[in-house]
Amino acid sequence: MEKISKYISRKFGKGFTFLIVPNSGAGVKSILIPISLALVIIAIVVFNIYIYFGYTTQIWTIFHLRQVQHRVEVKNHQLLGEQSAVKPTLKKSYQMVDELNDFKKKRIRIDTSWKSIQQKGG
């Protein structure tokens, strides 16, 4: 840090001098701005630029997330519509599964009865 401060003080001396030239015939005036004040001004400008780009990036991200949310809501609405259309068919399928399970149990009973009858008759 000391090397940097020595380099800056060697390079710029006491600071920066701004010359003010008035419109009238009065003499030229100069204002001496110290290095520390110039660095503070530069830091403030850099910070403002950083905040500006960070803010615009944040706004873009929020806009993008809102678009994604809208697409998800549209897809959700579409899927709910399809679900209501499929629900009666699904209930019918469950009823058919129950009936098939009943038929399977009856078939097993009939098969066991048939085997026992064959063993007795044979």
C-alpha cells in the first residue's frame, strides 16, 4: 500500500489543478484538488457504476423469473384441465382393476375346487 501511495504522490505531486476561465476579462483562477479528494470522487463514481449495473442485472433477473413463473402457471393450468378430463377414465380403470381382482380370486377358488374334484373322482 505504501508503494502505491508513494507512486501516486510522486506521479501527481500535490494533487490536480483545475483552471477556471471566466467569460469576462477577469483573470484565470485555479483550484487545487488534493489526491485524497480525487480518489474519493473516483471511488464514488465507480461505486455508482457498480450499483447501476447491479440494479439493472437484478431487474433483468426479476423479469426473467416472472416469465418462468408465468410459463409454469400456464402449464399448471393446462395440466389441471387434462387431469379433470382424465379423472373419470381413471376412476373407471380403478373399478375395472377391482373387478379383475375379484375375478382372479373366483378363478383361484374354482381352480382349487376343480382340482379337488378331479382328485376325488380319479
